Amino acid sequence: MAQALGYVTKNEVGNFQGTLNLGGASRINIVANDNKETDKQPDFRIVDSRGQELGGGWLKTGEVSGKEYISLTFAHPTLGPRKVYANLGQAYGKEADEFAILWNPQDD
């Protein structure tokens, strides 16, 4: 079952602001990567309130729904040696500009 790691709100320019709960709550911003040059580079950068980069986000299209979503990857020394993968999805029962950071933990 998917679990929320945090919640963000989309602002008028298409960036997101909110809270991430990985080992403690921290304020984050998910901002458009205006310097993207290749498909391997993220469409969005995830930064904390101190400006430290925590990961990136890529625009994807759902195979079944055909709807666009953002696939997130968190990677930072404070998170440990493994990456955390999540998706940014509409928060259930919330306003249209409120999104949940959802992950589906799987054991290796």
C-alpha cells in the first residue's frame, strides 16, 4: 500500500512547496529544472529549506491512465546509502493544487 512521505502545494508558476517526512519533517521545494539539457537530467530539482539538493523529479505518463505525473528520486547522504523512489500524486480529499509524495515500500 502506498504511503505518504509528505505533502506539497503547487504554486502559480508550477513549482511545489511543502513538507517531507524522512527521519524528521523538513520543508522542501520541488522546482523546475530550467537548465535541463538531456533526458537523464531531472525535470525538477528537490531542495530543502537550506538549499541542499535532495533529489530530482521526472515527468512521466501513466501507462493505463495516460495522465502525466512526476516520478521522484531522493538521494542524499542524510538518507543513507539507498535511494528513495516516490511519485507525486493528487492528495486524496484535498484541493486540486495539493499533492502527496507517495511511495510503495518493497523489500529487496
